[in-house]
Amino acid sequence: MWLRTSCELTFLIEVPTPFVLMLRPRSGAQQWVAREEYRLTPSVPAFEFTDDYGNLCQRLIAPPGDFTVYTAAEVMTADHVDRAPGAPFVEVQNLPDAVLGYLLPSRYCESDRFGWMATDITAGRLPGYDQVAAIEDWLRVTIRYAPGSSDIPLSAVEVNARQSGVCRDLAHLGIALCRSLAIPARMVVGYLYGLEPMDLHAWFEAYIAGRWYTFDATQVELKGGYVAIGYGRDAADVAIYNQFGPAVSSAAQQVLVRRLKG
Amino acid sequence: MWLRTSCELTFLIEVPTPFVLMLRPRSGAQQWVAREEYRLTPSVPAFEFTDDYGNLCQRLIAPPGDFTVYTAAEVMTADHVDRAPGAPFVEVQNLPDAVLGYLLPSRYCESDRFGWMATDITAGRLPGYDQVAAIEDWLRVTIRYAPGSSDIPLSAVEVNARQSGVCRDLAHLGIALCRSLAIPARMVVGYLYGLEPMDLHAWFEAYIAGRWYTFDATQVELKGGYVAIGYGRDAADVAIYNQFGPAVSSAAQQVLVRRLKG
Amino acid sequence: MWLRTSCELTFLIEVPTPFVLMLRPRSGAQQWVAREEYRLTPSVPAFEFTDDYGNLCQRLIAPPGDFTVYTAAEVMTADHVDRAPGAPFVEVQNLPDAVLGYLLPSRYCESDRFGWMATDITAGRLPGYDQVAAIEDWLRVTIRYAPGSSDIPLSAVEVNARQSGVCRDLAHLGIALCRSLAIPARMVVGYLYGLEPMDLHAWFEAYIAGRWYTFDATQVELKGGYVAIGYGRDAADVAIYNQFGPAVSSAAQQVLVRRLKG
Amino acid sequence: MWLRTSCELTFLIEVPTPFVLMLRPRSGAQQWVAREEYRLTPSVPAFEFTDDYGNLCQRLIAPPGDFTVYTAAEVMTADHVDRAPGAPFVEVQNLPDAVLGYLLPSRYCESDRFGWMATDITAGRLPGYDQVAAIEDWLRVTIRYAPGSSDIPLSAVEVNARQSGVCRDLAHLGIALCRSLAIPARMVVGYLYGLEPMDLHAWFEAYIAGRWYTFDATQVELKGGYVAIGYGRDAADVAIYNQFGPAVSSAAQQVLVRRLKG
């Protein structure tokens, strides 16, 4: 399906403030960006670079006053999310080098502390896809998805203690559980068509049978319409913005996703 | 200045034909892409990747029949090209690792064969910027800039023998001469506002005093308005398209650059 | 000074077990590896790759029985650690792209939770080197260095709560404090000549005034003799070995560093 | 088989001369480096980096006088070279991104000028391995292998005109022919056990059926015993040394490869 996505961030800046932004979807295996726009108001110089995960990031210094970042894109994305019951686990020795880093614990995914729990949740499942599907189901049933409930990211340990969280938090726990079973897992931040309430979204991917598969415990049933903006080990890597210096006092965020005829 | 660039390539395809395209300008130190569009007609799946030089490339299989690639962008670019007379040569041992590759000879820049000539052309000049400026001047005076005169890229040796060439060919000779003096040099393909006749353009950059500077022997005087699409060692790396399989029988190319109020 | 370093790890393996090892020092800005040896007993196929941080890693499957990894090197390293009181803070907008990732929180360095504390510790210091020196001093005075006190890595939050830790733990807290001040910081694992008791060591580096500087709160006074094996965001990235599958029941580790005439 | 390789280069230096060296074999898919040594006489600071092709390179400034670089290694390498008659061609659209660059023409491999010839040489062969085997056979029969016959690298066009060349030259022509058929091909520099006369050696690899295969037209029959030092598009990328500034007046080179019990 063709989607038109947009995100507008507004900040009230008091002193010149460095930002690193990550809001520019790129064409990739799962999506094609046909049109894209990136507007800064007021207009300031911005410098773009590719981070270690392949994301396009922008650096700039926001001037005092109202500062708005507006991005929009027209993206072709899959109508359905690929599912692959029975797809086999990839032994560590056979993983591509570039995927190994997604086995390690990270800021919000303390996979070193979830071994027993993951084994328990996936008991009786075939190693690989079916394990991750069991984790996704377990998250759906066990952890209350509460949009808006946390401002700062919660780590997997914290989410598990609190038994509720936002999309990002559920992804953190899912990722930690996968990694503790030696299944590479990564976080994705982006848009999801039809999300209620509409906002930026986060989900996770697991590497199974030679490719990445999408999982999302916030949705009862996975439909298509996912548009990825950034990939990383967890929310620390894929913040849509990082701001340095004195905290910025106020920020509004408006996200829209609509379907285009096509 | 704000520019709107566009390029439309039309091919007549007989059998399904793999293409690698490089037509998507990226924001960088010298330019900011505020809006961008990429349209394939008919619409086919395309996969994007970043090559070794940081260029965004697209892979696709063109189906039989008319096939059109249309790209457009709105780009903020410098009004003036930086010049730096007297800027010093960087000793090889002080070059950044990532720049060293631009000292080596490449397909169309046989820098291993121009040592004496480069020394001669730059006699009496300070090592660094002034040497490259002397090379640029020498190219302007010596090699006839003849747009449309060569279909396939000419190497520096060939350009020097023929004493004329298109923008790409002059760049090849300029790059070969720089490298033979141990000055890193690379090719840039992109747009130039006001180019006559309008077409895609090629120029070169040399690494001096810690940064890349723009040189373009096809222009009597360098003005601003350059929009880079791709960087590489020479035309082999920055072909705007590479096509594999039986040669495609026909191709039209329409390039437009106009200035936006800004 | 010239050092001869060696490390022998012995494992008792029950089932074929995949390992990723990181034990091979590389020549770099601070050290030159003149001779190097890497012996697996029994000999098994090992595959080497470079991870995202530039470390040389080896993958292999350890067979059941005793399994020994022995590495040794002769390395030229600095007699003194560079110190640079007054060296200035680099504004975020001026940091090299490749350094930005070292500003982010990571598994064991929850820099997002140390802002006030870091500000407090460094009150009155010039931004940059002097801030990090203050952090290093504060760690020395406040956190008890207790070799052997923790088996698993402690995160900065945990170290701060416990007020003691091994070298790795102190480094985690130092790194978290630096990053919370927008000073890039990274962990180094390696050897230190004269360490008591001799073992593998960990310290941290901070990026100041355009380069990385060494800090080590476990030593009263920094002398030379550091040999780096691996760099990363924290201990999750620079484990000298990661083992997958059922935990390995026993491991011995013998580390030697002696000075060579030279 | 286990091999002990060594290479000693001696230069007579008149003025301080920057060098980039590439003499350090690395463990990889085909070989395991168990022991390695790198000695500079006189000892000077050397800085190591990894180039775009994954090779370990060293930068240094050679001081006036005699300057010697000695490297030695103990390497486990395959007893036999893998052959795979019938292994299929990989369509361009299915090649890994990182392999695409090896389809492009390069300094010494003008693959853009060999289309008809390659088609002719491989007439009647299955696309893929059999085509490359036909090219290797054709080189063996047609191009006289004349060790010591060329000092500077010859390009594929030049080798084809001259009908003779050293190992490096034959590899250039083989690579150019492969690429003109859309088969990725790259140059390898290294050691070969039993080479007569003993020297550094060069051969090429082609990417077929999802991996790289070794080809070497200088040998009547491929036996094992290859130790790779460097990979690249052609000799421009894998010079074992690049020297900058006034040419160095004299150089001796001694290469030894002997078999170890093991």
C-alpha cells in the first residue's frame, strides 16, 4: 500500500541547542520512499550522516525561539507482514557478522538477565520463529500496552517489574527475551498505518532463517502498513531526536499517516 | 541558493534488465535536501543501498517496454564556491585513513603515469591549493571543453592525447594530475545551476588543508549552485546508471535546474 | 616500552559450544604490535571478523573436553599516559560522526540517569579534560576498587549504589558520568603492565579536544604500559569472550605481562 | 596445511619517505593466522588502519638510510582449492551489496572493453563457474606467464596486446573478462607454497553461487597452499607498498614459504 506519513515536532528553545535527529525514512528491503520532505523552521544549516546502524541522521543547532521540524514521505510498504511459523533458528556460528551485535545486551534490553524466563515462556516451541511468536504472544497477554504511560524509555527489567508500558517498552522486553535465547533482535522506530491513537511507533524484529521478521506485541493481529524510520539495538540508538545541553522546556509532536490511492 | 533539480531518464527495454542507479542527492556538508522525489514508471520494486563511497544507490529490474526514472529535489546549496589560495598540502602521513584511497590510480585516472607532467604544470606553485588551481587553469587553457563529444568516459591518458573532452573527461585528467602529486582527488557527479547546455555535470574535488575543495575546469569562473549526487574515484564509481545484460537500445535524458525563491 | 603480554583461557566444555572471542590486540594510534600469537588447543577452525568498533573477533565452536585459548603479543606502547589539563570540551555539533555513538547510554552506562550527579562532581571545572579528571578523582576517592568483587558486570547505577567494584565497574560509572556531560566516552579492555594482581584490565577513554584520552580510576597515578585489546561502549561490547548455549562449567584464566628490553 | 611465510623488503631511503604497507595476513574464511610478526628496522612509529577492502595497512615514514620491513606468519590454509564445476551465475539483482563494486571497471581491469571477447571465450559454457574456468584455461593457453617480465602493473588491455605478463597481469585480464560477463571478480595478493621462483604472488577470485572461488592461470593445476595478504579491485588497491615522494632508489625483496609439520 502507498502511505503518506508526516511528523511535526515543535520545540521551544531558550539557548542555542544541538540536536541529532533521525526522522528520514529510507528505502530498503521492506519499503520504497518515492517522495520525501524535510523542513526546518526557521531554516538552519543541517548536516546529515549515516550512523552505525545505517540510519540517516541530521545534526543541527536549534536557535532560540520556536523551532519546528517537519518531515513527510510517500512510501510504498507491504500490505501484509510476513509470518513464517516453523522457520528455524540460526546457530550462532552461522549468523552473518553484521548480525552478531544484536545478540548482546544493550541499554534497555538486559538480555543477560532473562535466560530462565525466556526458556520458560518458549517451552515446547521449535527453536526460531515459533519461540519469538511465543514471546510476542506472552507479551500481549502479560504486559499491559498502555500508550502514553511512560515518558522515558523503560528497560526490559523495568517493564517486566511494572507489567505495563508503551510500544517501545514492550519492544524492549521482547528484544531482551529473544537475545537471551541467542536470537538476534533489534528495535525499529517508525509509523504504523491505523495506529490508535496515532503517534510514532516502535516494534521489534528478530533474525530467523536468514532474514529479519517483524513482531509487534501492541497489535492483536499484525497487518501491513509499517514504515521504518530507524533501526538499532534499542531506544538509545533510535531516538528520533537527541538534544544536548539544558533540557528543552516544551515539545509538541503531531504524527499523521494516511493511505494514498495507488 | 535554493534550487529545484530534476532528471528524467527514459529507456526502451527489450528483456528484463537489472539496473543500479545513483540519482538521489543526499544532504551533506555542502548541501541540504529539503524535498526529494523518485518515481519509476512503471512502478517496480527497488532496493536501496549505500555504496563504499557513501552514495545512495538503487537496484531494480526494468521490465520490457518504456521505462522511466524521474527524480527531483529541492536543495539548498552554497551561493559561492570556496576558494583558498595558499591553503597547504597535507602530508600523506597526516591524511585521514578514509582519504588515502583517493591517492591511488583508478580506471579513468591513471595517476601513475602523470608525475612529470603534473610537476611541470605546477612548477613554482606552493604545494596544495595553488597546485590544484594551476592544474585547473592548465586544463581550461589546454583541453578543449566539448560538451557531447564523447559517449563513453575517456581516461586521463586518452583525454590528454585527444586534447578535448566532456566535463567528465576533464575531471579525469584533473584528478590524475592531482593524485600524481600526492593530493587526494575525487570525482563528483551532479547538477550545476546555469550550465549550458543543461545536463548532468561532473567536476572534481581535491583534499587540501583538511577538507575537500571544488574545482571545475569547464567553467571560466566558479560560481555557486553545485548539487552533488555522487562521489567516487572516477566515472566508474559514479555512473548515474549501470545496466547489466544486453545493451539497452535507447535512452533519453532530460535535466532541469531552476532557482527557487528562498 | 616493549611489553610481552599473554592470556590463556581454559574451558571445560560439555557440548559443542559457539564462542566469540576478542583477544587479539591490534596496532593503533597508541601501540604497535610487533609479534603476535594465537593458539587454540585442540586446534579448531576459527573465523575472524571486525566488529562495529573495529575490534578483531574470532568465532569458533569449542569441542567437548578441555579447550584452551592462548594469545601472546609483543607490543610497543607508550611509557607515559598523555594528560592534558585544560584541554577543551568539543561541542556536540563539532564531534566527528563516528564519535557520536559514544554519547548514548548503553547497557552498563545509564548516562541518562547521571546528569545532576555529574554536574555536581565537576562543579567549578573547565568543560573538557578537567571535568573528566574530576570524575576520575571522585571515583578514586568514592568508589572502592575491589578486584575480584564482582563476577558479572555491574552497571553504573549498580556501582554507584554499591560504592565498590572491579576495574570494569569503575569504568562503567566513569563513562556514564562523562556521557551525561555530553563528553563521548568508551570502554577499553586490555593489559596493564604492573597491575596487581595481574589480570585483564579495563579502563576508559574520553574524547576531548579532538582525540581520545586515557583515564583509569583504579590507579593512584597513571603510568604507561597500557595495551588495548578491544574498544566499545561498555563491557557488553568488549567481552573477551561470549559463549552461547549451556553455560560452560569451569574456566581458568592466566594473564602475564612482562617488560622486554628494547 | 600449516605454512610459515615471510617477506623482507629492503629500501635505500634518501629523504624521509611516507609509506603505506600491506603485508599483514589476516585470519579469514580461508586461512587462520596462528602467529605473526612485523619488524621494522630501524624501528619507527607505524600506524595501522583497515582500508575499504578490509585489508590491514600500516603507515609510516621511512628514515634516510637502509630501511627494512620484515613480516612473517604461521598460517593454516587449505590443502586443496575448492572447485565447483556447474556452480551457477548469480544474477546482479541477487548479489550482496558489498560485492557490487567488484563488477565495475578499475584501473587495471578495463572490463568495459572486453564484452565481446569474454562472450567468445566462454561460448557454450554454463553461466557461472564454468565461464570463469574457461577464462582461466584460455589465459593459460593464450597468455604467456613470464615471471619477472614487467615491473609496473599492466592493465588488461595491455596484457592482451602483449600476450604475456607476470601473475598480476594475468589476474588483471582474468578479472576484466569476468566482470564483462557481470561476474564479480577481485584480485588477491599473497603467498603460494611451492611457487617457482618463490616471490609474492597474485591471483583472482570470482563470486559464484554465493561465495568467492580462487582462480590462478599461472598454475597448470591448482593445489592448495594459498595465503592471502590483501584483496582489492586490482593491483592499484593491493600494492604491498605504496611510497610517496621522490622514488626510492633501490629495493630488495626476499620471500620464503615453507611447510610446517602440523
